[in-house]
Amino acid sequence: GQQLNQSPQSMFIQEGEDVSMNCTSSSIFNTWLWYKQDPGEGPVLLIALYKAGELTSNGRLTAQFGITRKDSFLNISASIPSDVGIYFCAGLHFGNQFYFGTGTSLTVIP
Amino acid sequence: SAVISQKPSRDICQRGTSLTIQCQVDSQVTMMFWYRQQPGQSLTLIATANQGSEATYESGFVIDKFPISRPNLTFSTLTVSNMSPEDSSIYLCSVEDPGQGAYEQYFGPGTRLTVT
């Protein structure tokens, strides 16, 4: 299947700092989704991106659909303790199957 | 977005037994998916379940091991058969909702399975 690589694998940041993470693929995707997963819970959809170059915000979160259609970026501004969790990207290649990234674990230190 | 519930939320099972996981959606959806998430790992698609047709399984997953039912547009079950400790994972169902001309997937809370 398609491989989506996320980086960094983990992050430890101070409360109030901004966070950046990205997701790259060797294949072109038509849709990018970003999810957050808390321990013991299912992933929750944060942002959906549909067009190359698209920049979309959801509160303190901003995500971008890369121009090459092979990558996507997620930024979190002014992090707070409840941002802790694992963030996954997912890309739609063809048809209806999404491929999920390897995940970025975020720890926010108060 | 669709609201999805799963039963059970967690279970501890003995090897060699089977467990059926239920997924209920609060609205009618065409596409339902079953994923496996092994400890500390990403999500791996097991199969796609459309109402009225047999499930489509991904490479590495077979119907005898993971039989799926999709009797209507709001419900599906996944059975993990003849379990072994390697089947210990979180099992997630998801549904696809059309949004802005494209499709978004929403997940249930997951079923945490431990096989001893």
C-alpha cells in the first residue's frame, strides 16, 4: 500500500509554543485529512483539504495541501496541554481508500 | 458529522475464541470501513463493507479470519475468529460522509481487544 511518512515522530514542547508537523508521500493524493487521537479513543477529524495549495484553519490549527500534492502540513499555534495526543495524516489516493501516516506524538509541558 | 458507537469498548479473550464487534451509526451511510491499530502503530485498513455486497478485504486480511456483516445502512459487525495474542489491537470502524464534494472519514471510539 501507499506509505505516508510523518515527521517528526514525536515532539516535546513548552505550553504556548507553536508546533509544525508534516506528512509526505511518494504518490499524489487528491484529499488530505488530519486527525488527532487521544489515548483510548478513536481518531477525531481536525481538518480536511481538497485542493493543491489550499490553506485551511480550524481555531489554532492550520493545515496546508502541498503544491506537489505529495505532502501536507499541520501547524498548531500557542499550544495548550489539551493538544497532547497523536496526530495522523491521511491521504486519499484513488477510489475511497485513505492511507494513514505513521503519526506524530505531541507532548505539551505546562 | 456522523456519530458512531462501538460495542464492546474493550474485551479480554482467550486464544482460540472469537469476538464480534458491533458498529452502529446514527445516519445512513454507504461506505463503512474496519481498521486495526496495533499498539503504538498507525491504522491499517482491514476491509470495506458496503451494504448489499460482500466486504472487500485488503492484502493480508481474509474473510475466514475477519468475517464482516453489513445488514443495513447503519450497522456492521466485524468478527475476529480463532484469536491469537497477535490479534491484540484496537479495532475501529469508520464511515465516509460526503463533504464539500469530497469524502471525509469519521471514526468510532474503538474496541480494545486483548488476547491471552
